[in-house]
Amino acid sequence: MPSLQFAPTYAHAQRHLPNAVLAQTMQFLAQPLAELVEALQEEVTQNPALEILDDAPARCPRCHAPLVAGTCPRCSRPTTASADEPIVFLSPAEDHRFPLPWRGEDAPDPEEIALVQTVDLATYVGRQISPDLHDPAQRRVAAFLLSNLDEDGLLTITPLEAAYALRVSPQVVEDVLAMIQQADPLGVGAPSPQAAMLAQARALAAEGEKVPGAIFEILTLPHALRLLGEEGAATLGKRLGLSVATVSEAIAYMVENLNPYPARAAWGERRLGLAAPAASPAVPDVVISYHNDDPNAPLVVEVLTPFAGRLRVDPLFRQAARQANGHGEALRKQVERAAVVVKSLRQRENTMLRLMRLLARIQRPFIVQGDEQLKPMTRAEAARLLEVSESTVSRAVAGKRVQFPSGRVVPLAQFFDTSLPVRAALRRLVAEEKQPQSDEVLARRLKSLGFSVARRTVAKYRSMEHIPPAHQRRHAAGV
């Protein structure tokens, strides 16, 4: 008699939820707290089978145990006695209606607030050169030239055409144009890609970087880039009396360090792909604090919930749906929908609790000490440790904000920003420098700290942190 064969079972396999619950859970998970509150309020308003139960005494929204001093003694119990093990539990959002104020060194500087603005290229460059424009005629010329930049940051008219249009001497136009071409991004206002690269090479050399001398010979030769593209390095070298190896070395440097289209480089806010700064939400999604205000004690992580009470299916409606037999189809649908909403909300809360416990355990140095202490971690790694899909972690992170013990509110996505420690180290190096250093020097110093980044990456991060180039920092310092 043949025996029955059973497939192997897995104790840790994730239980598959019904499709409706899973889909609703993913939707709730992707919503920040403010959006979740609106969605649930709409559900409660439209579905009489849903009710918010205000427990007396108050109970935990997760396990329904009575709260002690506003905390669940069951869910918030640490698994070990180590200070690295956080205390994680659900907390009503109304208990944190007002986020903690900025404190001490974390308070934003008024200049930082002024810098975080979305501007176009002409305005961005104009702000840099305006202190040096002492004559009204110069300011008029600057406005005219900046209005004639194309989307790549190149000048679409000649200096003579500008002088004729404004009825000023060509020398005035040349002087203002020289100021523009020294601004960030380097090479802006050049008449061609080749001229933009030449301006960048000269600026890098002025900052003390080792720029191959052949680059200046190549870029001062009319139509050199066209000749290079059409006939190759050998022909270009023969025209200049240079070896193929010398030309190849110069080309490699140009590819790595020069940009023929200045406006496509990292500058300001718009070209970094950042949107206009949005107003911070009134309440974060997660609040992290110290237990008993002791920095050496475990972290207390509160995942905020939309209601002070708990959401449930009204038992009277459930009973009525069961007794309706074949005449209560609409009632049964309301009860089924209410059950889906309740289960989905619990699944969302469970996922957020697990994720924040993991992050608070691994990233305690980052939370307590600052950005340089962030340990590199990807969403895929977090998903593997939590035994969920990467898309689940991505939804849990999207749009959420966390309040640190210092009172600083940051996007939850910063826990997965691998560039954050490098940028923090870069900010510190620039703040400590006695003599403004070039991007190449900063790249070497970052490498000595364990951050292997290229010069162009340093330039990108410097722009993201609103740090001017070395020559502008020297000018500002009067060096």
C-alpha cells in the first residue's frame, strides 16, 4: 500500500495572508502616520461595522494588556539586560502632539535654512557674484548674461553681442563674464563645452591639483574635441606634437574630472534631484528617547499609532451579519471589510515594531552619536534579517520620519543612506580646515579615514552639503 508523502514544513515560514488583507497591509505600510490617520478616519466614517474602542483602563493597541504609566509591560519588555537592546512599543500619536524642540548643537543655523531653497541656475550663480558687482552697469550685464544661459549652463550669445545689446563697452562684459565663469558650477557661462572644460582645468590647477599640462594644449586648440572624436588621439597628438600616451593620459583625466556641460554637474538643489523642502509633519512616525533620560540606558522606541484606543469590528454588527442568513449581503460585506482593515493595521504595526527594534539595536551609535557612526546597511539586508521581502521594508521606510533623543527629526530612509557617514566626515573636515582645501585633498583625507571616494564624488557631496568650492571658501575667508 503506497504511503502518503508530505512536503517538508518550515517553522519560520511566513504565514501567507489572504490577498485582500495583504494588499491592504501593504497600502497601510506605505503610508506615513498623517496619511494613515486620514485613511482610517475615512474607513470608520464609511463603515459602521468599525469602531474605535476607548479602553478604561487604557490597553496596549497590540496585545490589549493594561498599560502601566502609558507603557505596555508585556510588549515593551527588553529581551536582554544589555543597554543595546531597545525597549520598543506602540504609543498613541496624541501623546506626542508636539515634537521635541531643537536642542543645543542640533539647532539649525539661520544660514542653513536660507541655503535650503530650490533655485534656478541663473539665480544660483547671481547670488554668488552679486557681492562683487558694485556698479549698476555690471549688475545689468550680469542679469543679461545669466538670462542667456542654456540648460547646460553655456552662454548662447557672444560678449560682443551682449555689449551691443546693452550699449556698454566689451570690456565691461568681459569682466562680468569672468566673474560668472569663476562661480559654481565651474565653467558656467562658457561659450562651448571645450571652453567650459578649459575653465574647470584652470580652476583646479589654481587650487593646487596636479592637472596634466597636455590638457591645456588640447583645450586651447580650436575644435580639439571634434578632432579627437572624428580622427582619434593619434591624429590629435600629431597635430600638437604630443605622444599618444600623453594624449591618452590627458583624456583620461578629462573624463574623470572635467564636465563639458556645467549645469549637468551637482549644484544647488534642483540639479541634485531634490524637491522643494516640504514642511515637517506635526508628529513623527517614530519617537526615540533614553530610558529615564539616561544616555547610557536602553533606547525607548515608540512607534506611533493613529488612535489612543484600539480599532475593532463592532461585535453587534458581527452578530447581526451571522444571523442575517441570506438577506444581509451588504451587512456581511461591511463586516468583512472591517475585519480586513483591523487585521491589516495590526500587520502594519507588527512590521514597524520589528523594523524599528532591528534598527535601534544595530544603529544605536548613529542614533546617539551622529551621522558619522551610521553602519552601512541596505534595505535588502534588513529584509533578510526580518525574513520579509525587500519591498515590504521599502514600504515601511517610505515617507516615515523618526525623532531622535536630541529632538532632531530625520527621514527613516537615512538609516539606509550609505553616503551619510562620508558627508558627515566631509562637513567636519571643512569645518576644521585652517586653509581651504581642494576636493582632491579632501578625497585623500577621507580615504585616510576609511572612506574611499573619488574627487568627483567629493564635489557631489560638497554640493549636497551646500559647501562652496575651495576657491570660493578662500575668497570668503580673505585668503
